[in-house]
Amino acid sequence: MKKVVFITLLLFCTSVQAQNTDTSTGEHREHKDTEDTTRLAGHVYHVNFLGSVAITVGAELAILGVQQIKLTPKPEISDAEFNLIQSQPSLDQLNPIDRWALHIGLPSRDYTYIAVDYQILCAAAPLALLFGERYRKNWDDIVLLMAEVNAINMFTFQFSPFGPFFQRRIRPTAYVAHTPAERTEAKSGSNRDSFYSGHTSACAASLFLMAKIYCDYNPQIEGWEKVGIYALASLPVLGMGYLRLIALRHWPSDIIVGGLVGGTIGIVVPEMHRIMPKNVSLGVYSSPEGSGLRMAWNLQ
């Protein structure tokens, strides 16, 4: 039953996001594996089942609610705005990095579904760790972390002051829409959702989570070797950023910020579970005054 809950939870998180568009010696490690009677061998993270499920489901329901209710629909881009953003003074205000996007030109094909499929692959990438026996012993921790990281990342994208819920940055596609037909195609209010790149953020969160789990389960990895692992994790993120850039859906700065936000969440969330003492519990509570999340720290 527990496996069904985990798999359902992970698929739920992935589908919601897609719709949005020890320096230990070898002897020591062997000793831990042979005496794994309480699943403590390789048990790096302290993951509370109910707490993680509550955080994940709560975040995803809030995201779905906003998507359905659309509390702040954004107005279409008017011809006057098109003229303003395409004027030379407005173009000169763009920073040099973002200005480079204007030389790409309108895309010849729709990259939307390619980006969605790419995002789903990135979200599922940490599951590849389960081919290793050390990770498979604690598969539930890893799956819960995947769901929690994806939910927190998407919640941050939707509700933080830096996300499209508050920001109104116009996508680069509107800057190169000159003909009436092109402007009709680009005038949608959703083209005010440029900052920041949610697809890039989601990929970074999943891939950096994968790198973080791998490094935490192999504490002998240090220095440049660890840097190399995170550099490899960055390559698919750059691939997503490239897709969003050539589609003129985001400015380069949108992609950079998205990668930084997602990467930070992919590292910080598992780190919190790694350092959290066992006498800390996280769960839900209900009272006549209301309900919510509860954290308790037993000092004894």
C-alpha cells in the first residue's frame, strides 16, 4: 500500500508541473551493510512520511487551485505596448545578455511539448539511482524527497515574489512580433509570465537533487570530483534553458534565475532532511481553531 501511495504521489507531482506548462573505509561500509537490521545502512535522510506527504499534497493542491481559479488574469498586450517595448529606447534598456535573445528570431516550430517531455524526463531522472542497491534499500526516502522537492519548487515558482504570480515581465517573443498576425499570436496575457523560467527551475531541482543524493550516499566524494558531478547535473538543465530560449519563451536572465532557484531547492531540501535530528517530528494537526503543519523537537 505504501508503494502505491509513493508512486501515485510522484506521478501527481510530475503531471501538475507538466501541465504548467564518510570518508569511510571499505571495511566500514561493508559492516554497515551486513548489519542493516533497521534500514540504517545508507539511511542518510530523516524523512517523515506524513510530514512529507502533507507538504507535497498541500503545495500541489494550492498550485492546482490557482491554476483553476486564476485569481489574477493578466491583460493582453496592446498595440501601444508592442510599439513601446519594440522602440529603440526600450531595447537599449535591456541588459547585454538578454538583448542577445532578440537576434534569434521567431521559432519555426512549437517547442512547447518538447519542453514538457524533457521536463518529465528530468523529474524522473533520480529514479535511476534505484538501480543501486544502497539506494534501493531506502527507496521510500528517495521517492518522498523527489515528490517534496518538485512540489516545493513549483510552489516557490507560483507564489514567491519572484515568480509569475507577482511578476509581469513580457516574453521576448513579443519584442519580435511586428506584423499584425505575429502580434495577434503574441498578445496573450500569458506572455507576461517570462520571469522566471519554471521549466528550467524544475529540471534543476530534480537533477541537483539526484546529484545531492549521490554525493550524500558517497561521502568519500570531495573537492573537484563533487564539482564535476554537479557540473554533469547542470548539462540537462542547460539543455532545457536552450529549448526555452530558442522558443523565445524566456530571456537568458529568466533561465539563469530559474536554474539557480531550482538548483538551490534541490540541494537545500535534502540537506535539511540530512541534518534534521531524529527527535524532530513533522506532521499535521487539527483543532477547533483550525488545522495545519506541526513541527515538534524533543529535547530529551
